[in-house]
Amino acid sequence: MANPNSDPTTAALTLQALQRALLGLMEIESVKVLTAGPHPAVEFTGRVRDLGEEATFDEILERFAALGYTPL
């Protein structure tokens, strides 16, 4: 039986969910998947919208946490 965590479709859906989580908070210029696996490390490059530095990060943190991710 195939490992569902290595399914490219699952990885693509995760990536799409993370990108949607950044809507309204970041203008994404590029996306790079750094690792494979059930929770791949993903790098987003772009411009963060200015809602106040702490407020923006707190919102990103909340949205990513709902998807099982922690932004760095």
C-alpha cells in the first residue's frame, strides 16, 4: 500500500492551503518546497503587507497553526 504522506496530490493540496492562508497578508513572489514528507518545509518569498508587524505575524501564525505549520 502506498504511503499517503508521499502522495504528490496531498503535497500540492498542502501547498495550496498554505498559499491561501497568506491571502491578504503577503504578496507571494516565489514558492520553494525545501523538504519532502507529510509536512514539507516550504519557503515563501515576497512582501508582507503592513498591518503592523506583530499583528501580521500573529495572523500568519494563527492561519498556519490551523494547518499544522509554524512560520519562521
